[in-house]
Amino acid sequence: MNVLLIGGGGREHALAWKLAQSPMLDILYAAPGNPGIRQHAELVALDIADHAAVTGFCRTHAVGLVVIGPEAPLVDGLADSLRAAGVAVFGPSAAAAQLEGSKGFTKDLCARAGIPTAAYARVASRAEADAALARFGVPVVVKADGLAAGKGVTVAMTRQEAESAVADLFADAGATAVIEEYLEGEEVSLFVLTDGEALMPFGSAQDHKRVGDGDTGPNTGGMGAYSPAPILTPALEAETIETIVAPTVRAMAATGTPFSGVLYAGLMLTAAGPKLIEYNARFGDPECQVLMMRFAGDLVATLLAVAEQRLGALPPAEFAPAPALTVVIAAAGYPGTPRTGGGIAGIDAAEANGGTVFQAGTRAGPDGLEAAGGRVLAVTASGATIGEAREAAYAAVAGIAYPDGFYRHDIGLRAVAREREAR
């Protein structure tokens, strides 16, 4: 089977790496891809915003499955156009992708379906936002309502921080936002595949959003992650599926907008049980890197079953017991304006030292590989414990020569401390 992968980041490199291992695969195409993805796929120059061009490519190249990696083309309705052309696609419709595309949409769905989440207010003006801030007090969470690449959230610990976040959001005309109650607890991510009816749990992870060591600095798209997340016990996972994920899938189907793809549930484990922070309508980045490192099944067969609404006929997803951990190397200036163009070397040395390097913001420059974005590489490794996976990942990071890059030094440390306490 020929497969087309949409996207060109670290998540898509991890997907390409795993898709390429499928015995079902004939040719893997990727648009636009990146230099790392080129090792596994034939890169094609497609404008993914041109739906006719994408569907035309699928017809002329006998593509049997399209896997959409990023959120923007999902919200833009690319999956709808492909399905209308008779092409199997892994990824939700534009209507279903509102679960990520509009935080207000998701909060309203939770309210209707009785799904546990933080109290909230949808606001469309500075005055409405100020009123909501007065209602919730501090700490409080301020979120841009639309897509923000993982960076449109401010956890404000003071009123001044909250007002500054609101001012930034409403500097643009027509902006909308969600003001939320601050939840106490620990964050964790659960991934569940669904074809609109059947559910397949697909692993857990914890990521590190803040840019600096010790969870300091602004939020980013993610500076590292590990899987599985031991704090999401089997009992808590079952509770999450029963009280959060399954009701969401039922509610979406009931409104005529069934969700097909992967639901990435960002959770807060509170004293009252798991509560939904937000949904993403695609695999996370860098969570996808650690999930693909552990997934022991055939990714093409699994995603095709979702696309063809046959997920219920498959056995549960199989994951290697060995944990995986990834460390993101980002460009100086990230998450603001990253410094691009810096040379990158040492990937072969890092992989010879036990790591797997997934490329994100890279390009082929005149003198070799160079940085082309904010998050540049995700250096990933596995081990018998999270501690061993961490040691292997950082040993691989040490082999990378990228003077313009930086990374956090504390990815997974909290989980390692727990492992030690459990001994």
C-alpha cells in the first residue's frame, strides 16, 4: 500500500519512522517532510492547503491511506476533502477537529455531557475577560480560543500576569478566549484511537512545557517527554476513558460529527479525580516520538483500521514495556524568535550511542544540515526504567554538535525520583 504522510515536524518524522517498518507499506510519500523524513519517505512538493492538489496526487499515485500529522490541515478540512474523493484518511473532519481548534467548543461540550473539567468562561472582549478574572481570582488560566501551537496558554499566578495575558490576547480585533479555574494536581497525557465508535487506548506520556529547567519560563510546544506515565495508573486510565473520553466520543457522534483519529487528552489528576484540561486532535509533539518508540504493532494496519471504521476488530494496542524518553534541542530564542541557519552535526554519533534522533525544524543547507525552526531535534532513547532511558537519551544528546541549540537538563527527573522511592 502507498501511504501519504502530511507534515514536516518531529512528530511526522516519528510517524514516518514507524510507518516505514510496516510490512504493508509499498511507498511512503511525505509532504512537505524534512531531511530526517527523507530517510524513510519520498518527499513531494505539495501545497497541503490546496486540497485538490492533494487529492489529485493520491489518485495518480494510488495512495491507499493519508496520515495527517499536524492540527492546522485538520481544522482546515483536508480530511473532509480526501474522504469526499474516496481516499482513506487518518484524521478527524473539520467539524470534529473543533475539539482542538476551539477550546470554547470543547468546554461547552464538556458542560453538556457532564465531563469533568475546570470551571470556565468564554469571553469575546476585554471587559468580559476582566469580569471573568474577578470571578475566578488567582491563580487562573488564560487561553486563546483557537490554534496556538501549544503556546496560547498562560497560567497566571498573579492578577498582573492574568491582566497582561488578557491584554496580549485582545490586542487583535475579533479575538476570543477562555478563562478557566486553576486546577491543582499533576498533568498527564492519554492517547486514545477511535473510529467514531470503538476506542483503543494508545499509551500515556508526560511532557515538559516550560522552556527552562525547573519548569521555568514561558510555555513551549514541549521540551521533552517520557512514556509511559506511571502516575496514570491502570485504574486512573480506566476512569479517564469512562468519564472523559468515551462520553466525548458519544457526544460527537450524537451531533453528527463523529471523531475519527487520535484523541490526545491533556489531563489534570486532581484530588477529585482526573479532569480534562484540553483535547488535541492529533498526536502530540514530542509525545509522538516516545509513543512510536514503544509501539510494537503495525502502524499502517492500525491507522488504516481507524480510517475504515474497523478499529473494533483489532486486538488492544501492544507497547514495549521499556519506557522511552525524548529531549528536545531547540534553537536559541525559542519560544520567541528562533535563530535559524545554525549548522547541525553529530546525528550519526548520537544514534551510534543508543539514541534515535527525530528531526523537526531542520533543512538541507549549503554546508549540510541546519536549523530551520524553533524545536530542531528530539533525541529519543529507551531503557529498562525511565532513569535508564533518560541516561541513554542524554548520552545521545552529548553527541550532537549544534552550537546554537539549547535543551533542558531535567527531563524525566521527577519520574526518576519516584522510581527510586519505589525501590
